[in-house]
Amino acid sequence: MIVPVGSMATRANLFAAFWGALAVGAVFLFLRWLTGNRWVALLCALLFAASRVEWSQAIIPRPYTLNSFFVVLVTACFFLWRIGKVDLTVPVFVLGLSLTNHRTMIWFGPAIAFLVLWRERTRLFQPRRLFSLAFAFALPLLLYLYVPWRGDSDVGVEFHMKDFGDMILGGNASRWMRYGPLDWIISRVTDLYLPLLVEQFTAIVLSQGSSAS
């Protein structure tokens, strides 16, 4: 957005395209490191780049391509921590930073919590260790102070402290965590999740994945 090229709308679209391209590159680098096979990594990166969802979000001014980049980056950072290449504060900081872009990253929380508790159970609850992790996670979240600050401006952004729970703490996410009885879960899988998977990856890819497993 700070690049002085074209109108604000042009910059917003370039912003989405830039992070979309960077996410594709991140997929390639991460998978090449993880598998040791450049051709597998290249194929996966190209499939990701040409996927309907990623392509559609890279040509509109939305935050989802940056979120795609954070998905890869957070995963890679926790892999690096797992093998002892970086301290745990690094992926925790990146996770906190990712939450300043899109709150769907909270769905990483349960898996990350399980992994950290399992790996760090002998030293996690030491006061100094807890403080360093909490500080690393909370520091990037200070960027949210921009919301109430700009909420008093005249640029069309409106913020009131009564909305703090929903807009800053993600209180409205509780609606997404609602689960119903078994027939409700089955209908969600058949009517929503499976069609989305087929639309994103095609039935051919899913059938190949099932046969390989």
C-alpha cells in the first residue's frame, strides 16, 4: 500500500497479487526443504498457484493471499523449531503476527498447543519461559491499536469500544465453533465441506489421494 504506484485501488490489488505470488514461492521452498525433491515441490506450487481459490483471491483486494502466506510460514517455522533450528519464540511470534491479518489462524491453535505441550512439558511452565512466549505472541498483536486510533479519523473507519470483543478479540468467532447433532454434522460434510474440496482440488486429485492412502 505504501508503494507510490497508481491509485489506492491499484495498490490494494497489487498487494493481494504480491502476497499471492509470495505464497506460491513459499510453498515451493518449504516443500523442497521438507521433501528434498524440487520437482515435487514445483508441481505442488504450480497446482497451488492455479487453484481456483488462490487464483481468485489474488486478483481482488482482500487479505486472503497474505493469509495463505502465513499458513505456510507458520507451519514452516514450527517445523524449524521441531528440529531445533529456531527457538520456540520465533514461530509463536509469527503466529501472533498472522492473527493481525486474519483470525482464521486461530484454528491452528489446538494442534500447536498439543505439539508445544508435548515437546516443552518439562520447561514450558517455568515463569521466565512462559513470559518470553507470552511476550513473543502478544507483541505483534499491538498492531491492533491502529484500529481504535484510526476509528476516530474521517476515512470511513468506525470503531467503538463496545465492539472491542468482536473486532479485536474475535468474540464473533464463537458462532463458527458451533456444532450440532450427528445429522447436522453429516449435512455440513456432504453439503459444504466435500463440495468445497472437490471444487478446490477436483475429483481426480481427491480420488488419487484416496487410492494412495
